[in-house]
Amino acid sequence: MKINSLFLLVAITVCFVTTSFAQPRNYDITNGIGIFGGITKLDIETDNFITEQGDGFLFGMSATVDLPHRWYNMSYGMQLSENYINISGRPDMVSTQEEYIEYKMFAAQLALLGHVKLIGSYLTIDVGPMLQYNGKFELENNNQEGYYINNYTNLQANDILEISRFNFNGLIGASVGYKFFRLKAQHIYGFTNILRKLEDQTLDTAGGDERFEGNQSMLVFGAMISF
């Protein structure tokens, strides 16, 4: 009896939704799956360190809902990236030599985006929130783990690995292309303090600011193929 009631409820709901969207006009709502990849340029906007953008790469998938009767489309997706950033340091405590220390960061990002149609679906402005989980910093060159971070007296390269793992970002960008192929450019900005966890590490911050504040800034340039 409960099963029959459930089927009846589903049938009524489907009929109601179908009727509601069928009046006064019918629209073809198209769902698509996209696979995309590209290059990334990661930086952290901070006063604690002297940084330089590093190059990385990204790939992912997204599901798009094409709404022909609206001025926007919607999509949600996940992307994985391997990113690099350079932080200024020196080989020993009293050295005046400046050398960039390369760090690597893996990240997984979930995004819910709106795509504002400028020229139909051929040119859109993409905007929306993004939830990110990233690993800690990893030194690309283990020979630099004893280097000292510039702007601090005693802080070493391997002292600043434990960055915040969960971060909330905003994305704005543009897409151009035709149906099955699109080129994309995006700017991902971190609203949360990605360096916040360093304050829990009891670090020697002599010579610099004991408060760590930094916001992720990532550029993405890539392409997407849709099915």
C-alpha cells in the first residue's frame, strides 16, 4: 500500500511539473557534460612573504544546464589541479642572496557557476562560488628545506608547509566557443585566509609579522569539450 501511494505521488508530481513548464510555451532544456583542462598560475596576495607566480595544470568535468529562454545558463563541476608558487628566501640566515623557493600545492575544487549570455551561448561571463580542499605546501626541491624565508630572521622553508586545507573562493571568467568546443579564461580568488593555519604552528616569527594573512589568486587558461 505504501509503495502504491509512493508511485501515485511521483506520478502526480511529474504531471504537475510537466504541465507547469509546458505553459505557455515549450522549451528544449539541454543538459551537457564537459571535460576541460588548462594551465594555472598561482599566487598568494600577502604582506608576509615575497611571492612570484608559478605555473601548473588543471583538469576536470562539469555538467551544464542550457536554458534557452533565460539570459544565463548554469553548471556545476569539479576540477583537480597541481599548482606551483615561488616564495623568496636565502640559503642561510645572514646571507643577502635572494633565491626563490618553489612550493607545490594540490587542490580539488567544487564550483557552482552561472554563465551570463553576452552573445547567445557563444560568449558568456562565468561567475560563482567555489569550495576548495587543498593539500599542504610541498617543497619541490628538498635541498631548499633549510633555506630561510625573507622578511623573517629565523623562519625556514619547511616551517610554512601547513597551510589551511579548506578554503572558499569566488570565480569570474569568460568562455567563448561553439557548442562542442570552448576556450576559457578564469580568475579564482580566495575569500578565506589560506595562511591562517600557520598561526597554530608556534613558529619563530622574529623580524616579521606574527600574524599570517594571505588570499589565493589563481589564473586559469584552458579549453573544454562538451558532449
